[in-house]
Amino acid sequence: MEITFFGTSAGLPTKERNTQAMALNLEPYTNHIWLFDVGEGTQHQILHHSIKLGKVDHIFITHMHGDHIFGLPGLLTSRSFQGGEGKPLTIIGPKGIKSFVETALELSASKLNYPLTFIEIDNELSYQHHGFEVTAQILNHGIISFGYRIEAPSTPGTIDVEALKRIGLEPGPKYQQVKSEETFEHAGQLYDSNDFKGPEKRGPIVAIFGDTKPCANEITLAEHADVMVHEGTYLEGDRTLANNYHHSHVADVFQLMSNAQVHHGLITHISNRYNLDDVTELESQLHLQYTELNFNIVRDFDSYQF
């Protein structure tokens, strides 16, 4: 799987960074792509990448602030002409996202050539699709804002070839049945497939947060995540100032990573007060200060594979 960032700025775009948008590539589980937030200019950013809009079958919106949704109507209409024809798309987000999209399309006389489905979240979400489990919980941002936890499907354990040979079953088509089914028959006897496989391997866990100040639901969403994407609007200065604006200071992100035992943190939504040189210098200082944590402060077009 891979996360690619198409916008990493907070609130306003800068000459170096666009507003919020990221793509989660679900390969090798499926060839689809999920977008999380679509800030203004997202479709322009995607033109500089190999990602195709026709592969996007879900868009998740964290909250209704403009830097997270103003690019959505344009991207939806462009998808009609960029491989999306006839391919269903589901938009998941807070109440109001359906009205926002439908009003923009109606008033601009825009027509889509593919089915569009909306799922509006009340306070929480439990959603399954192609073996992926997605949960969402409300955060603390002054307006309704959600964090998403994505759990990829588990994969069967490795087949114990030697154990199968001991019962006289040599490598061949039957091994696929052992791998994919609960039981299999050989030489007139029924066997439990689990007796011939290693332990099941859980899929990666990804936590993607909308804007928020620290809150209890963050721990639940981030617990033991392999990758966590979180806003770090303020990279230095007074922690209280960030929280007063219902945002997170980078120290809040590190505290969450430690408490939830997150493997790797990707920090985005960086205030426009920082240029790229500032970010590079501050990131170096933070790595020296927080040596026990794995993290990156991401830039536009950065990708992370896991």
C-alpha cells in the first residue's frame, strides 16, 4: 500500500504547498485508490502524478472547511473525462457533503457520467468494502471533523509444504484449496487447513485524521497503527495557541504516537507561516529531540509505502 500527498498546507495554499489532499493506493489488495480530502487545486496536482481518477472509487472527507473540500466539484466533473465513465464513486463524509456537491453540480450545470453515492456520518462510521474495514469517530475541531481508521484484510498464513508432504500431498493445484478453504480432502480423509498453515498475517492499519486538538477518540483510531497521518499545524512555539484554535501542535502528535504505539507518523497540514526551508530545519531539530519515534513531516508529492 502507498500514501501520496497532493497538498500539505494548512488553511491557505503557498507557492510550495497546496491545500489538503492525499491518496491511499490499496494495491496489492485491489487496484483501487481512495482519496482523503480534496482541497482546491487537487485535480491539478494529480496531473503531475501517475494516479488516474478512474481508479478512485471512494473519497473520504474529514470535515467541511474549504481547504479540505473546495477542489471536490472540479475533480468530480474531470473524472467523467479521465477514465471514470460508468465507474461508481462513493463519497463519505460529514452531514452536508451531499448538499455541497449536488448544489455545486446543479448550479454549474455539470453532469456526471457515472453513479455517485453519498454516505453521511452522524457521530461514527463502521464500513466494509472489499475486505477493508473503515471506522470513523468524531474529533475536536470546533466544527464536525472525523478521523478514519482503515484496516486492510488479513492474509492467510504460509502453507507448511513439509507437513503436507508428510500426509502424501505433493505440491499442486490442491495447495490452493488448502490456502483458501477451511478444510480439504486427501486420500479419502478430511483435514483442517489451519493445521497446515502458519498464523494468519494481519493487514496494515492506517489512521488518517482531520483537523483536531487532542481528544480521547484519537487513541482508539490510532492504536497500533502502522501508519498515522495527522495534522501538525504548529511545529514550534506555544502548544496552547494551537489548541485554542482547535488544532494540534507537533508535540500533541508525538504524544499521540507514543500513547497509541504508532509505528510511523506522517505529519501534514503545516501552517503557511513555514516555508520549506523552515520545515526542513525544524524537522531536523525534532528528529534529534524525539529519537524514539519514527516520523516524517511531508511535502507535496511525497509518497510512503508500507
